Amino acid sequence: MSDQSPFPFRGPAPDRDAVVLDQATTVSLAAWRAGLPPQWLPPAFRDTGLRTISVRRRDVFALAEEAHTPVGAVHTYVAAAAWGSASGREVSRRLRAFTDVEAVARKLAAVTGILAADGTSDAFAALLHGDQRIAHLGPAFGTKFLYFAGYRRVPSGPQPLILDKNTGIAVQRLTGHRCPYVQVSTDDYLNYLQVLHRWAKAWGECEPDVVERAAFDIGKASRLAVSVLTGVPGS
């Protein structure tokens, strides 16, 4: 994806605290508790007095402070996956990655180390295509882990951002160029990041994850709504 399309957004960038860090999901805890031993669940998931909890991006970021450890890495991924999943069958699909929790924990912690030492590109390649690959963990949830474990922590290069169906569709709509989000090479991911980082710079030097959050909603909207609100011709 090579993009030189015009900057697509109108008005000032929204407030990051409100639209990004406070973005919340109500999580039903039963399936997570049934699928994993208590020590691998984030502390808030273990409160047996609660059936549901609200998980915000800022809550996952707090857990990610310990993502360099195997337990902390699993807590980060579980919280990120719960935050990013609908209830029911989608949770069961997320749990398929945990056939060997200790091996998954070691791999996720290793990826956190790669993020801190070598940056986003090497970490993506290791997690999605390399030695730290985890069965049943694809780009949508792999990049969620990279984002929470690595945002503002990578030494250089682009900040990791979430790439899922909605954000991929949004970039395709706004640029007119293909943006893979299922079979994603390292170059595909870096190209996606380049577009969002360029838009963040143009949008008053806002944080790149503000653009990702806007893209998520654009990907869910109708083509007509995108055309009317952004000025990008519908197709």
C-alpha cells in the first residue's frame, strides 16, 4: 500500500483521554474464568463477586507495565483480548491460543523484549511470522498485544497500533488502496503504520492511536457516512 492521498479528516483531533484511553468494553467473566487457571487471569478478572467488569484501554496499559514478565504478558494479552472481543463464541476463539499457557507466556514476554530492544517491525515479524508465533493468534489480536505492550516503549521507528478488520477497511476507504488485515506481511503492517502516523502528524501532531481509534469507527460506518463526514468520495 503506497499512499499519497489527501488528509481525510475535518476539524481538530479528539481528546485522547476521552476517546482512546477511556474506550471501554463490558466483559463477561465466566468464559475467561472457565478457560484459564486463576493465576493467568488479570487480578480484576478473579473477583468472584463480579459477573462482569468494564475494561478500558488505560486498564490494559496498566497491566502492560509488567508485560516483560511471562505472567504480566499473559495478563496483558488476556485483558487486551477481552477488551477487544464480543462475548460468546468470540471469547472461545481467543482462548484457543492457550493450549500451552506457559509456552504462550514465554513467547509474549519475549515479544515485549523485542519491542523494547528492536522496535515494532521486528516484534511484529517475530510474533506473526517468526520464532514467537502463537497458533490461533492472528494480526487483529497480535497487534492488540503489540500496541499495549509497546506503545511509547519502542526505541525508534513507528509506534505499534491495532490493525483489525475495521481499521483496515477504513484505510482502504480513505486512501483507495488495498490494506490487508487478514494475511498481513511485515511490510503491509509497516505501510499501514506509516499512513496512520502521517495522518497523526497532519492532524495537529496528535497521538497515532487517536487516528487508529477514529479509523476503527470509520471502518464500521457506511460508505455514505464516510463520504459525507470526511469528504472522501464513496465507492
